[in-house]
Amino acid sequence: MSILTKKLNFLQAEEGLQALASIGRGIEREALRIDEQGHLSLELHSEHLGSALTHPWITTDFSEALLEFVTPVASSIDDTIHQLTDLHVFTMKQVTQESLWPSSMPCFIENTLQVPIAQYGTSFTGQLKTLYREGLKHRYGSMMQMISGVHFNFSVSSHLWKLLHQYDQSQLSVEEYQNQGYFDLMRNFQRIAWVLPYLFGASPALCHSFLTTQKSDLPFKLLGQGTYYLPYATSLRMSDLGYTTSEQDELDVSYNSLDDYLVTFKKAIQKKSARFSKIGLFDEQGHRKQLNDRVLQIENEYYMSIRPKRVTHAHEKPSHALKRGGVEYVEVRLLDVNPFSMIGIEPSQLRMMDLLLLTALLNPSAELSPAQTKQCLENLNRVVLQGRDPQLTLYKDGQEVTLKSWLSAIFDQCGEVAHCLDSFHGHSDYTEALAIWRDAVDDPSLTLSGQIMDQLQASQVDHVHWAKALAIQHKTMLLDSKYEYWTEEQLVATAQQSITAQIQKEMIEQGDFEKFLQDYFAHI
């Protein structure tokens, strides 16, 4: 009997199942605003949406045109879906001449110099956020920063940690056990992270305009007039074209414990970059071009598939929050935008995320050496570029195995967790979600990337035209939708309150910005 099975048996009582099912979730979905021609919108963030700096749920990422929807923590998948839908509905009602680009890879962008960098006002916090993005532009180019994704925030109940602490008869405090448990989860997730681009990767193709600034040696094939694709690719967003960077490859941040993570992460944020030093800190007019010349300007620049998180206080660094209070939740950053959903993700995906992360949490998790971590990244890269190749093999425990055989075993374990969750909830939603995606184990054409390529090749329509049609369809559906979680009055009030909050912040945070930066980075 496996350890996973033993732990699930231990949790079979009502108290244990309730603790297992008490999951906290949050979604962060990014989406480009496009005009009626399907081109990037050059309009500023609408004041009707509130302040991008202080609004709790509607903000911007790199660009004024790159919206980010953030749902508050909820324990119900239905609530999370309703929250995310309401934010989309409200947005579409405020920007009536625009739509939301439904794909992770950007729309047609003729001139990246026109991409408007996100503005957050005159407060120290606002200036810091804008300057960070200015640095990203100089370091990686604006085109890469226009890639969209979906982040999944996940936590389990304190009661589950107490029960597992009891099961393991741990000598650690419950807080120390929880921290270690989340790092065990994250290491196991790194081992199976490739599952997400295989099932949910949704960027096998891209618009030719993306490659005008992002050079690549990948053997792209041409479809239609301007669509480039790889025959077996799943997520070009997660390839070297997107959110990976050679500058970060040698940072070797350890996920073996919270202490190891904090020590190695501190070394990472202190590391100088010869390449970024050449950019310089100031332009000829004396304006800053980047926050600093290190490999990471700030901690959020570290692109990892999963990372430990805790809600931060004002001006608090993420690592300082972790040191202060330990791990509160984990953030999974591997999900592409699902173009078939009007909100970028659908319920069966959330249930699969629950199953994969709970399985990673309950399974034993040995420490990862730097070499083993690189092997995990190699598996991820193979699936990103070749995931739908039926002959693809991956490294597992020092041996090469077929993707299909490994994925089948993962689904079998997820099935045990699904049975427990369904028995508590009194439905079969988790088992049904597992069945939907299990079909894709045997048939790669049923993955999201497979479905996209089938549609593009069958229609011989360029990716930009295919995506634009979906954007229009989604907009119509959203405008026809009713609010399910909030009212429009509540969302209008929240937007207005956020504008007031930004004004108040700007009244407080005044003075010498360079002195603020000096104090902000004093810990380095």
C-alpha cells in the first residue's frame, strides 16, 4: 500500500475529508485589450475600471493594455468561477469598443515602441512598479512581456496540516511542519510540472509579428499567411521564446526547505548581471532605465513554475513575508490562457489542479539536488516543444520513460484523491474532470494545444484571425451574462474606492524617490 493511499485512508473520517476538501483558491488571469481590428489597444487603462495600483481585483501587468484579473481567496470552485466571470463582465461593459485577446501569445503588434508601459501614478509604490516594467522592457523587450498567462493560487486548511502532523508523529511544530509540507508539495510539483503544458498548454502557434523582435532557432513551420507553429508543441509561452531567461538558469534557488529557499534566494537577488549592467541605470536625460543591474530587479522577476507565497504588508518583500510568517499558499505559474473559455480557464481545469497539487502534497518528497532540478526543467522543456509527440520520453528517477506511461500512473493516483473529494462533496465532479482529461493521455489531439492545431489546420485560418473571432464571441457571451457573485453597484463602488485610495497613497508617499529606492534595497 502506497503512502498516498495510507494517508487517504487515515483521512477517511468526516473530519479528515472535510479538512482535505477545505481548499483555498485564487486565480490571476492576464488578458490583452484589443481594438475592433484585432490590434493591440493603445488606450490607457480606463478610469471606469478604477486604479490599477490599488484595485484589489482589476489591475494591469506590464502594459496599460495588459489587464490582470485577480479573484479573492474562495473555498468554492463555483465562487471562483463566478468572481472571475463578474470581473470580465464588468470590464467588457466599461470598455465597449474593445475585446480581450483569448490567447497567451500576443495579438499582431506592428511596433513594440508603441506598447504603453503600465502607469501607476506618482506615489513611491506606483513609480517603483512602472520603473520595474521599464527595466523589463530594456532587459527582455516589450514583446515578451505581452505574453499572457493564468496563475493558480492554492492552499489547504490549517486543520489538514494538524491531522497530517499527527499522522506523521512529527517532532516539528505545526507551523514548521506546514512550511516543510508546502516545500515537499513544491518539489513534487516540479517533478510533474510537465503535466500542465501537456494537458493545458494552449500556445502551439503564434503570430509572425512576435518573431520580429524575439529571435529563435526553433524549426517553425508556416501555416496560412503568417502563423508559425511547431508540429508537437504545447506551450510556446513556456519555451525560450517566453517566460524563461538564460540569466536565471544558474541561480540554483533551493526548494528543499524554507531556510534553504531564503538563503539561496537572497544570494540570487544579490547576484550582479554583466549583461544587464551594459544597459545602464540611467539614460542620457538622467531618467532611470531599470531599478538595478542585478539578475533580478525585484523578487517577482524570478520566473519559476511554482513559488511559495504569503500576503505581504506595505513595502514588504515577498521573502521577508515568508521569513516573518511562513508559507501561506503556493502560486502555480504554468497555465496558458484557455482560448475556448471566455474567462481563460474552466472548472475541470481547476479540479485537475486540486488533484495534482493534493497528490503532490500527500506523496513522499525527497530533496532535489541542483542536477535533479535541471532534469525537471528538461522534462518541462521537452513537453513544451514536443509534448504531443507519441514517442516522447521523459527522465524519471534516472531512467527514460514514455510520457504516456508516467502520466497514466499520475492519473491513477489522482483518482484516489478524486474519490475522497467526491465522497465528501456528494457528487462526482472530480472523477468526471479526471475522466475528461484522461482521454488526452491516450490521444494528444484532445489536449488544448491539440484542439487548437486541429482547428487551425482544418480551417487554414491564421492564428490572429482565429483568435479575433473567439474574442468577439467571448465578448458577446460576457455582455449577455448576469452577475453571479457581486453586483454592478459593488464593482462600481470598488473602482471608485480604489481611485480614492491611490490619491491618499500619493499624498503620503512623496519626496525623494531615489532615497526611497536606496532604503527599499538596503537589505541587498
